[in-house]
Amino acid sequence: MTSFYKKTQAAFWLLFVGLLGIFIYNKLVMPEQVEKIQWILLAFQTVPLLLFVPFLLKPTSRTFQWFCFMLLLYFLIAVLNIFYPGMYYIGLAESIVVGLLFTASMMLGRWKMRGMDTESN
């Protein structure tokens, strides 16, 4: 694998875990948001991301493309959270992480499609 691919792949997984961490912080740690329904909302946010994990462990270019399409919905929600009272910093962090994750996923899929993830190139 090329060094750019390895670095981007490491950044991808770091951002992926970071996004899950933001969701957990937002739904379970913030004191004004503690309710029983928060577990259900957390499941609605995290399950679609976690469903991609088996496919991302053996990635293809199409997996990254579908992941990018799904991230667009998360970006929409993150931008809406910026304008919700008391959610500015969480929404800003979500939108930055989702934007970086989208870019990393797009680049990994592009390099995978061109065969730049192998050592021979």
C-alpha cells in the first residue's frame, strides 16, 4: 500500500471512531439531554454507521462510495444541529468530523478504484 493510502486509512478509522464518540457524548454525557429516549436516538444514529464496519474492513471502491452517500445525511443533521439552541459546538464538531470523514472515504474509494492501494504502484 502506498503511504498516502495508509495514512488516509488510519485517519478514516480515527474519524469514524471520533464521530461515534461525538454521538455518545451528545446523547449520553451531556447533562441536559439525559432521558430514556436518548438510547433509542443513539441507536438510530450509530447503527447505520456500524452496519458498514464489516464492509469497510474488506473495502471496495463501491463500499466507500455508498458510505459517502450515507455521510451526506449525517452532514445535513450536523448542520441543522449548529442552529439548534445549545448545540452549536456539538453540531460544529459533527460537521467538521463528517466533512473530513467524507473526504477520506472519497479519496480511499478513488484510490481503491484506480488500484493505488497496492504496493506495485
